[in-house]
Amino acid sequence: MISAERNEFMTRVGAGTPAGTLLRRYWQPVALVDELEGKRPLKAVKLMGQDYVVFRDEQGRLGMLDRDCPHRGADLAFGRLEDGGLRCPFHGWLFDATGQCLQTPAEPAGSKLCTRIKQNSYPVVERAGIVFAFIGEGTPPSFPDFDCFVAPDTHVFAFKGLFECNWLQALEVGIDPAHASYLHRFFQDEDPSVSYGKQFRGASADSDMPITRVLREFGRPDISVTLTDYGLRLTALRELSERSTHVRVTNVVFPQAFVIPMSSEMTISQWHVPVDDTSCYWYAVFTSFTTPVDRQQMREQRLKLYELPHYTSRRNKRNGYGFNVDEQLKDTYTGMGDDINVHDQWAVESQGPIQDRTREHLGTTDKGIVAYRKLLVEAIEATRQGRPAPMLIDAAQAAALSGPASIDGIGESADPHGYWRRADRHRREKCDWAAPRLRSQATTS
């Protein structure tokens, strides 16, 4: 357990808070690219307690501005997209994607007022189906050459969902390898051939054993945590027999993302992004190493479970997460359906809006959480002292990063760590978009 003061130190993200100042040094997801399509490509967003509006102008340029008009504070989320920018309906003031005021039409003819007005604007870029924004000071870091960012658009799919709790407890469920054997336990194994797009429903790589069976029957993983240049690597080993071991490698990408295996052909890169202190969005990029992603199928699967425009789960705390006692007895450990994101949502929301960590008692399998909190506190302190923090990288450093390797498979017990490295390399050698990079790395090393 930790003190109440340390808990506040790690969790609060408003302007000027220690953790909020740290997170503002990094690019943050603020919208799906899909949300800026249609007749009116504009969306109001809240990030770390502050309100913004993201839009695409008539020329296709992305912009993100403070949401309140600098004239008299009216809501720019209701603005008009016209004449090269975003126009406030109150008095017609027009702003371009950089925040520069272009027109103040109600002012007297010849007025130069617009030349002196500039709304706060923020860098925005598209990556892997997500719009990322930078709301901190100075130069933003470069994007690492991770799989989700270097794969072609045809091989990635992005989605998101809302959690009504603090970002840190939402992130911590993803860096806990032990919970999958319980929270995501299914009592019946599904045919892997119909598992496309579903998490924890296929077969482990290099085997025909369903992941559901592995997690159900082998509930005591041996977990190791390794400090890396991007954050942490977590390796969970489940010994199936004297000869074979299930190996699951997941990664924490500092400050608030993780990369996990979804299937033998896909990985998931997921960010937990604070809306404010008591809510957050998860943004996930599914990256395929084989065929192009069937975006229509994956989107349709998820729209059955989530409601737009806020991407809220149809199973949530207001309806008891759809809990069904017969399902809990016969089908799933939770009784809350097949979507593991709902399982995670119940687990983290049930801890309260902000988990009271003064009451927790961590165990051996929580070593990933312990390691991450240590990394987080050190980075917050470094930021307060004006020192560097992890993953504040330049272009050269970004180009040197790859992967990170994320594997769920079954290999020989004699060399489980060698197995996941070989499995990762084998997958890349067969991948049209990853193989050239692998050859390039071999040439330069």
C-alpha cells in the first residue's frame, strides 16, 4: 500500500499537477480519425481536464484549438467550418487551424482587430487511425518506429472506449498478466477459426491449444519484469508440461501505453488517456502481421458492444455490466459477457473513481505494477526538476526503436525466452511490411 499523498501525486492530471505536467510532455490520443469524417469533421474533446475542439478544415488540414472563443467565451464546438477555418456563430469570428483569427466581420470596416487575435492552438497529427495532440510546452517528442506506426494503413484498425475511473487504475489492469486467468476465464473453448477480431479467443501460436484453455487451467504464471529503453517488458510463463511452456510477452510503453498480443497474427497497442481525474478513454490499434485488417468486420463487432458518439460500453455500471448468474456459473468467470474490455471496465471502475491505494495489499504477481509506479514517480520527479524522462525521444532515437515484441505462444520449456525472440523474428520475416525493416536492421548492426 502507499500513502494518500503519493496516490494523489500519481493520479491527478489537471493543469499544474505533478502527473499532469509529466503527461503533457507526450503526444496524447484525442480522437479516432473516423470521428472526423462526414458532413462536419469536428469534435469537442476533453483531455486532462481541459476542453478543446478538433476539426478538419475545407482543405483537409487538422487543427485543435481551445474550445472557448477568445472573443466572449462562446462554445466553438458549435462553430461553422467555412472560409478556410472554424467560425464562431456568436459574432462570426473566424479562426484557422493555427488559431489565427482571420475575420471579425461585425467590427467596423477596415478594423485590424483580427490581426491581434490568436486562439491557443496545439500540434495534431494522424497516426494509425488516431488523431494525436500535444498540449505541453516546447518541442514534442518523435513517434517511435513501433509496429503500429510503421505498418501500412491497410494493416491497422483503431477503436476506443470510455472508462469511468482514473487513468492509472485503467492502465494498471493491462500490466497485470495474472488477472487474465481469472477475470477473462471462459469455461468453454471457441473454435479458433471463428475467433477473428476477438481477444483471448484464438489459439496460442505454434500450437492448436486455445488461449482460453491455457488461462483456465494454468492460473499461476511465473512473471518477470525487465526495464527497457521504451519502458518495461513483462514475461509470463505458464508451464504446461515438462517439455512445453506457454509464453506471453507484453510491454509497457512509457508513459501510458502497452503493447500486448491479440493472436498469432495481431498485436494491440493501447493507450489510457485521461479525460479528467475520474474518467479516461482507452485507444487501441490492432496491427496485423499477415493479411490486411478486415476493418468492417472488426468495427461491426465492436459497434454491437459500444454506443456512439461517446464510445460507451452497452454493458456498464448503470446496468450492472449485464451480469447474469447463469452465465457466471456455466460460461464466463465474471458473468458479464464475452467482451474482455467490459471485464476490465468492471474491475477498474469497481475500485472507485480514484482507487484508494492506501487499502491495497500487493502480491508477487503485481511486480509489473510496482515497477511501473516506480518508473512513473521517478519521471514525475525528474520533470519537476527539469530533467529528462523516458521516451522523450528525437528522430534518431525514434528510428532506433522497433516492435516491441509481443508474443503469445507455446514453446519448449528449456528455453522460453529464446522461444519468444525466435517467434517474433519468424513472424517478421514472413511479414511484407516488417521484413524489409528487419533486413535493414541486420545490415546496419
